[in-house]
Amino acid sequence: MGRTAYIINRLVQMIPTLAILGVLTFLMIRAIPGDPAVTLLGVQATPDKVAQMRSHLGEDKPLPVQFGIFVSQLAHGDLGRSMVVQIPVLTLVKQRLPLTLGLVAFAMVIALVITIPLSVLAAVKRDTWIDQAIRGFTVLGISTPGFWVGILLLILLGVRLRVFPVGGVGTSPLQDVYYLFLPALTMALGVAAVLTRNLRDALLSTMRSEHVNVARAKGLRGRVVLMRHVVRNALISTVTLLGLYLGWLVGGSVIIESVFALPGMGSMLISSIMARDYQVVQGFTLVYAVLVLVIYLLTDLAYSFVDPRITL
């Protein structure tokens, strides 16, 4: 199957997945205890005012009718309108998605910068104190909750040492890198721990393979053998994990954005859940789902570039 046909086929397969997710999101949000009308008006609102607000929001209609309106809006490319801030959800997505994507991309870059050198060093220095220290880092990184790491980094580097800001964003791309470093590092450490552990094992396994022994027998330099014949072949399994954890980073950004007070999609999603802002929660959830599905598609495509023997 050609790459174009493969992409089209996968995009078509996303449609039922998104449909099921849309139904589940619609039902689960409305199963959350609480009344959006009361949340907007306050607990002191009279029953008449609450009834009027429910009618204005369309919450007095039966669930099938509400779902029909939701599907009709999606068919026209409309994600609805926020009940709280009275702004179209699509506008909110356009405002907040760039920061979330930038944070995820920054975190993945940091994770790779940590992963590749540590993995190679651990494999080359196998069973030495260096290898043991790197393996200890992976165990610690895997077992430590990300939000707790974020709070520690905030206290240490943000509050006490005042090296980095404790929240918010900058006014220029360069300042954004500075402001997003701590949250990106928080997200990257857990991913780097998993990737380092996987890539180290893959490197050790590849080093014992026959084609590597042949390359050494030809007299190739150790660095050439390592980079051309070992690292490239060992990356295949790591690419799989990279794609999975890139999707995990998209979801994990919701909590990290709240910890660091970042004006991205994640922080607004949490506030919208608390405010029972159905339209925003539904729209943002679908956007997150599309992002994750696209990431998994790109991961599958990456296989054919990492290893030409793999076909689509």
C-alpha cells in the first residue's frame, strides 16, 4: 500500500472512533453532578431564573434532542459556544491550542535530548556505576508522579532560587521558551525515563546482532558502527514508545498547565469541567482526540523512514 493510500485509509478509520468518543463525551459530561444553570447564576438564584437559564442553554430539552443539536453543529464545523465566556469554542481552540502544542513539542525535544545520550552512554558503559546511575534515574522517573515533580521544580527553581518563572507565558517566542521550560521539563522527565530504559535495552540487544559483528569485522570504526548500525536499528521500538508517550503528553498537559497556570487548552478544560461548560468540554475533548489520533498516524508513518524494510 502506498503512503498516500495508507494515510487516507487511516483518516477514514478515525471517523467511527471520533463518533464513539463524541457520544461517550456527550453522555459522561451530563452525568456529572451539578446544574450548569445554577453554576452560572449562583445558588441564590430563584427557580424561575434557573428555569429561564436552562431554557436559554437548551438544557430543558430531552437528551436525544440535545445530542442532535450537538451533531448538527459538528457537521457544520461548529464546536458550539461557551456558556461562561460567551465565545465560540473554535475561537478558544485557536487561541489556546498553539501554547499546548508548543508545550508538548518542547517537552518531547527535552525528552529526546535526555534520552539519546543517556541510553548510548548506559549501553556503552554497561554494568558500570554510570549504567547503574542511569538505570536508577529511569526507575525514579517512572515511579514519580509528574505533578509532584512539577511542584518540586516550582518550589526549588521558581520560588527559592528564582531561576525560572512560576507561571504564565512570555511576550515573545524567546520568552515563551524561558517560561515554558519548567513545565516542559516536568513532562519530559517521566517520558525520558521510559524511553531511556527502552532504548538502552534495544541498543544492548542490537550490539549482539550478527550484522553489527560483520560491520566490526570489516574494520569500521566503533563510532560509525554505533551510530549507523546500532542506534538506527535500535530506534524502531523506541519510535513506538515515542508515539505512545507523545499522545500521553497531550493528555498530561492538562494537569501540568493547571500546575503552572498556563493559558492553554488544558487549564481551560479543567475550569470548564468545574463550571459545567458543556460546549467547551465537548469541543476540547474532540480536539484532544484528533491530536492523539494524528500523532499515532504519524508514528506509524515514521516506521517506514526509520527502517526502509518496513512497509505500510
